[in-house]
Amino acid sequence: MAGPDGVVIIGAGMAGLSAAVLLAARGVPVTVVERMAQPGGKLRTVDVGGVAIDAGPTVFTHRPVFERIFADAGADLDDHLTLVKSDRLARHAWQDGSSLDLWADHQRSFDAVSQFAGPAEADGWQRFQREAARIWNALETRFMESPAMGPVGLTLKYAPFHLHEMFAINPFQTLWKALGGYFRDPRLRQLYGRYATYSGADPFQASATLMLIAHLEARGVWLVDGGMHEVARQMAALAQRLGARFVYDAHVAEILVRQGRAAGVRLASGEEIIGGDVLSNSDVSAIADGKFGLAAAGAVTGVSPPDRSLSGLVTMMTAHTSGFDLDRHNVFFSTDYAAEFADIFGQGRLPEQPSIYVCAQDRGIHPPGTGPERLQLIVNAPATGDLRPPSEEEMARCQTATLAVLAKCGLTLKPIAVHPVGPAMFEALFPSSGGALYGRASHGWQASFRRPGSKTKLPGLWVASGSAHPGAGVPMAALSGRLASAAILKARGLTRTFHPVATAGGMSTPKATADNTA
């Protein structure tokens, strides 16, 4: 039990794990309650024909975030994870037969773009990369690594001598329009427009600030030996060694509120786990919708359906591949990007002709075999899992269109075992999200300011997730957990920093399973 001095964390997603490690490293009693049978949240695997396939995020970036978490716990990231830096960031293909590889080496990418689209487009690419880096550097410490703030608070971070840097982040222009200032080739505009989808946004509505994602990826992509779920597994193991307790297969039915303060949780089994603070690693809308009881519902504001980010039609499969030479990360583009996003955000339906991300999970670290491959295919989808989710017929039609696009790009798949997951299943896994995988869509200049910070309106209740500040994605969720743990420690007057040595301890405990959790 966490006890009155402890912290109860609801959910063992990346933000919850980050907070668990950092709080346990400071000697705080931590109990993590997770409805699934293993840690990770969206960082999960599914069994497809007897083979485990990563079913969540597949790209590991921003390595320093994780190095710092492990270091603050007295550990070394490299002692826990085998990370191999990828020379190739991603392979991109179009239905006209053209393709472009982007590389970790800047000059190599410049040369590839020049050969692909000509010297003028390569010069535009150089200007784009400089601008993306400038936006990243302007926001990394002032916004992403800082507690949530409003526009005035951000302005004060730059005043009085660096206001020009704030205006350089270009928040009032859409990403798609901004890209037109760098690229005349529609393929390059489409390629870099896709970075908006990394935070669940529509490139035609997203702020141009999101070009910073391209800089983050250009700083390095790593391949995780054992798959992305291994990141979650190792962080949970580290938290346990520091003394944290994990309770799996347990549904939190209610956040306990006593004397006007969050005081722990009640499980569906009736068991109560008392804590001096409660940190929710759920989608923030689950709290607002009363999934954890009415007493806590007013603590945060949820995300309304029109403001939700993308969901996905995600298909895990084993398959024989031929034709197109797959790399680890591959993107195959539709011929009409505007129509694709009009279908999703305008009509609330699966795109008639989708763009597809394919993660070939057996490529990149170990020599490829000769048998079937483990693949994850992602098609962007509307977050309508709790409203009107795509029917089985609509999903089947989209999968047929997916295979057709891949074939036009030169890739032939012969599936052996298939496991599709759509918006309705994502809603079941992550209630009150509608299946949205990134929280609030980053549409318009105010979107980032509307994500909740760590502190809620209910004393003792804190939030950390991809739906909270600073945003979606594995490293941002880890930063959210760091910010929440720091806020809890500050509220308790524990501000001294130290790096303890990890020791044996902690435990994990199974509980009876239940429906409807966060």
C-alpha cells in the first residue's frame, strides 16, 4: 500500500512509469495500479499467430530524456536497453514509383533530396531544417521542459531581450502553408506535412510550429532491441528496484476524495489504496467524464470530440513481402493528401485512399530472415470510437485500399495472420478518448496552451500523459511524468536533487480484471 505519505499512480503508461521511477528514486512510497497485465499503456504488444508484435509507438527519439530519467535514478540507460542508432531515418515512397530516404547524416539527406527533386528543392530543405531547429531550440527548455503556462507566461520567458525568438516559432500559420515557402515539389510538402500526424494533427489545420518534430527526428532515431515495449518493461523494473509497487490487472473504479483532497483510489474489487497524492496517467477526459467517480470529475476539462486528435486503423500482421525493399520505418503516400484529411477530420470517416506507415519490425538490428515478417501498418482514422466507429465493412474496405496503395508503390504483401485494431478498440483500451491516440489535436495556435498541466483543480490530484502538457509522443509523455513528479515533490517541500543508487526492492501484484478502465 502507498500509505498516507505515498503516491498512487493510475496507469503504467510512459508518463506513469517516468513519474514512478523519479518519485521512487526520491524515496517516496509509490503504488502503480494498471488495468492491463503488463506495463506500457500504448507501448504494448499483441500476439499475432503466436508471434509478439509491437502494437503501439515504434519510433524511439529524444534519447536524452530517457538518459536523464535513468541517471536521476542512479542508473545508466545503456545498462538496461540495447539501443542502436539508425543510419536511415525513414524510407518514403509515392505511387509514381519515386522514393526518398532521409538519413541521420545531414549531408547525406541533403544529397538525397537534391538527387530526388533538384538543387533548388535541396536549398529549400536546408532552409526548412534551419527553421525547424530554431523553433525547437526556442521551445525546448522554455515550454516543453517547463510546467504548463499560458501565452502570457510563455511571453515572459522571452521578454525582454528574446521576443524575436518567440515570434520565430510561427504559431499563426498552418504547417501546410508554411511548407509552401520551402518546397515547390508536392512530394516534399507531403512528406514534411506528415510530421503533423506524429502529434495526431491535420497538416492543413496544424500550426507551423510543428515543423520542430522534423528537427527532433533529424537528431536521431534509435532501434530498441526487443521492441519498444522493452522500454516500458525496463522502466517498470527500475521503479520496482527502487521500491515501487505495481498492481496489475486492477481496475480503478474511483479516485477517493476526502476533506476536499484526493486521498487514494478504490478498486473495482472494493479494495482501497490510500495515498497522500494521486497521479492519473489516463487520458484526461476519463477524469472529466466521471470514469473515476463524480467527486473528481471537475478536476480537469476533457477534450470534446471535435478537438480530438487522430485515431488509427492499426494492423499487426505476419506476412511475406516482395517488391519494394522495406526498411524499418516506411511511409507510402496517397495521391491526394487534402482529400485524405478531409475524409478524416471533415467527414469523420476512414480515408478512401490512405497514406500508410509500415514498420518492418524484423529489419534494422539483426540480419533479416527468409520467412514471414512482423509488420505494423498504420492508417490515420477519425477518433469516433465512442460515437460512430468504422464498421467492419468499412475497415475491410480501407484495408483493401491500403494493399492497393502499397502495390502501386511496388510492395506486395501476402498476409499470414492479421490483427486489426480500430477506433472502437482504442476507445475500449483508453476510455473517453474516442480512440484518439494523441489527446487534443494541435490545431491552431492555442491548442498547446489548452493541454492541462500537472496540477488539477482538486488538491492532491495530478495528471501526466500524452493528453497533458507538453504533448503526445513517447518522449513528451516521459517529460509529462517528469513534470508531474517534480510538481508533487515541490508541493511536499522536497526540492533537493540527488541521484540515489538503485537497490533491490518493490514488487508487482496481480488483481482481478475488470472492464472500463483508464
